[in-house]
Amino acid sequence: MHDNVTERINSMSEVDIKILGLSATPIKGGNCDTLVKESLKGAKQLEGEIGEVKTEFITLADKKIAMCQNCQWCIENKAPCKVKDDAGKIFDKIIAADGIIFGAPTWGLTISPPLTILWSRVRYYAIFTQLLNNKVTGYLTVGFFGLGFDACLDQMENLMKRMMIPVARGWAVSSTIFSGERPRYLKHGVRDDKRGMLMAKQVGIRVAEVTRMIKYATEHGIVLPDEYKTTVFGGHWERGKEKVYIDGVWRDKESGG
């Protein structure tokens, strides 16, 4: 039995995967960015004979992303949001990735605003496409007092899990609270929280592991039949027409045009 399993593993074709690390923080180069980058290092460790692991990091700290105004334009036009800012580019990167590691700081015992603002713009992709379905995801958070981490991580998962597949989570603190001391900033921030950095790396490893499994299965046709696939609201997708952007409006592309 063992020999048969070994033979099957050895005969598997290479599966290259791409993991995106998205740090939803307003502080560029800060603790959240550091934690997500560490997680990507963990994912990269799974690169080897069975396939390449490409990684990409982006932070929301220097991005312009407007909050959804609930104008219903994306619903009425069955097209991406009409607001032209960095949100569309971010979603393009999420769609292009096989797995995503999301990081967001914990503020006020809950998730900080940047990720929820970005995800307020997800409606078109969630309702009219399957582009986000079965993306493997991991979640990270960071804070000063070590409080509210579970609430933050739960909210991140709740934003994504009706489309994506959560497989791991981790956290780190940027103060001495984790060692039972009176809270004061660690000299090197989360880098000095050895346990937190290890958890971040393990999140990356787990995301890469399951991402490769999902992609291998998908490439070999082990997928849910179309009649069982539904939107996040339980309905079936319309087969959308290809769109073109004309005079500020997304319109159906004419055949042959």
C-alpha cells in the first residue's frame, strides 16, 4: 500500500501556484506588512520538485480605494464598479492568484477599516462571476494589546468564506504583553514576537499546501458540476456577455465587434 501511494505521488505532474499576500493596513512598512511578508516566505518553502510557488505582496497603505456607496450601478449594469481607483487593480491581482494571505490590524477589538472598505466593492465579482470561488485563503492580524484578535480574524473569514476556502490563521503582537509584561513597544515590532512570526510562516505553508491540492484537482477535472454552483446568495449565475467600456458605461460587446 505504501509503495502504491509513493508511486502515485512520484508520478504527479508539477503544479505551479501563485500566492498573493495582501496587507490591509494604512501603515506602509509597518507590522502588518512585515507579518504578511513573513507568511509569504513560509509559502515559498513549499517550492520544489512538484512545482513552483510564485509569491506577490501588496499593501493597501498607499492605495486609493473608495467605499461602496450602494448606488446599485454594478448590479444594474452587471459590470465592475464605475469608480476608477485602485480597487479594480487589487481585485485583478486577487483573481490572478491561486491562494491569498490576508492581513489586517486589530483596532478597537475588531477589524480595522481598510479591508472592509475594499471588500465593500466586491459585489460584481461575487454576484455575477465565479472568479473568486475556491481561492484558498489564510488570515493574519496584529495588534498592540493582544486583544480582539479572534474577533478580527472571524470577521475577515466571514467576509470571504462564502466564496473562498479558509485554511489557516495566525496573529502577532507588537508589544511585550505576550510575555506577561506591562505593554511597551517591542524594539523591532512583530519581528520580536517569535511565536507570532512562526505562526505567520505556518499560515503561508498551509495556504500553499492546500492551494496546490485544489489546483491539482481542478486541473484534473475534479470539480463541482455546474448545476450545483451558486452565487453567495444561493442563486445561479447568469452567463454574462463580454463587456466593453464606452462613454463611462459598461455595455455588452456586439458579436464580431
